[in-house]
Amino acid sequence: GKAMLSITEIDDPVLAAFPDLDASRSSGDMGLDVRVTDKDSGSSVILSRANTSYGPVPWRIGAYVPIDSVNGQFRRLIGSIVVGLGMLIMSVVASLFLARRMARPITAISAAAQKIERLELDAIVPLQGSRIRELNEQALSFNRMVQGLRWFQAYVPSRLVQRLMDQTGGPVRDVQEADLTVMFTDVVGFTSLSETLPPSQVVALLNEHFEIINQTVEDENGTLDKFIGDAAMVFWGAPDPMHDHATR
């Protein structure tokens, strides 16, 4: 009997049409023979290659797939690529949006910090909260710090603070001698007055008084040393030397 069936005996229209197909698309690095059947045979792509390893008569090994199946896979591949590109674009847009949302409070803190450096505390607008917990805690802490600095500024001249900031990291001497002019102020009748006023009014009176003293000393380039109850101790001639400290 016959050892193998012929192509026509297999009863496969695609294989039966194989010998008559145009093989002009064959060849390549892998030596593949590419042939396409017509529509009457089902429009299939046949990939094959001759193999002479099994004897003098070459064996042709190959496979075929319907073109419709290849087109479907190709369309699904294109669809997957489009979806992937869409997701990539959305990810980039979302990343840029989040980056701007996160950078906005950081930029605001940087601008406010520059105002602190110039001691422009009254020009600082409180930072807004954030849905991001770390940024929200940072804004709250920064606002509390600015409020504390404003309270501190009410009792310490900004000129002195700026001088200390400028000297940060430089040589500091423990003891210095200088001729100074020292002035003490006191509110006349404060003790008897405070006994007749509620505490809130006493505090308001002192705050207003300290603000006036502080601004006056600042205008004359003096240094407010301390408040003692309703009294204030102020001096001129340090830390900046001045020849007219007594007049000031």
C-alpha cells in the first residue's frame, strides 16, 4: 500500500490549492514560503519551509491559518495597543495633575518662608489645608509657627532679630563692653488701675502699651531688652554702635 497520501487525497481545499498558488512572496531569513489562497478556497495564509534533513526528497513542513482569524487577532492587538496608549496618557495626565496639586502648597510654603526671612510676618497669608495628610499637617504647623513668630515680634524688635539672623554662624563673643543709654518706662498708676479693671481689659491695655513702646523704640533704632510687668527696659548703642545713642 501507499505510505503517505497525496495532497489531493487529504480532502483539504487549502492544501489542494497549494501547488498552484503564487510563491512570489516566499523567501526571507527563515526561508519561509508564504502563499495566500483565493477567496474560493477560504482566503488562508500558508507558511511552509522545505526540509532536506530526512532524505533525498525534501519534506515541506508548514501550517495555514484563515485570513479572517489573522485579521481578528490583528484587530484585537491594535485594540489592546490603543487601550494601552489611552491608559498611559491618562496616567501621565493624572501624574501631572497630582504633581501640580502637591507642588502648589510647597510653592506657597517657599514663598511664605522668604517673607519670614525678611520678617514680613504681617504679609503672610495662612496656608490652606490639603487632602494629603502630610501636606495638611505641614500647613497647620507652619501657620502655628507664623502665629508664634507674630507674638514674638510684639516683644522683640525686628531690627534686633534681623541682626541676630545676619550673625548666625559667625563668631560670637560672650562678653562685650560698650557705652549705652538705658531707658526705663513705667505706666503711672498702673497698679491701682489694674485693681479696678477685669483681666481682659488689663491685657488689652498692656498689649496696646507694649505695641506703642516697641514701635517707638524701633523708629529710633533702639533695642527692647525686656518688659517687666507694665515697665519696659530699652537701650541704645548696641548691638550697632551709635554716637548719638543718648539723643535717640
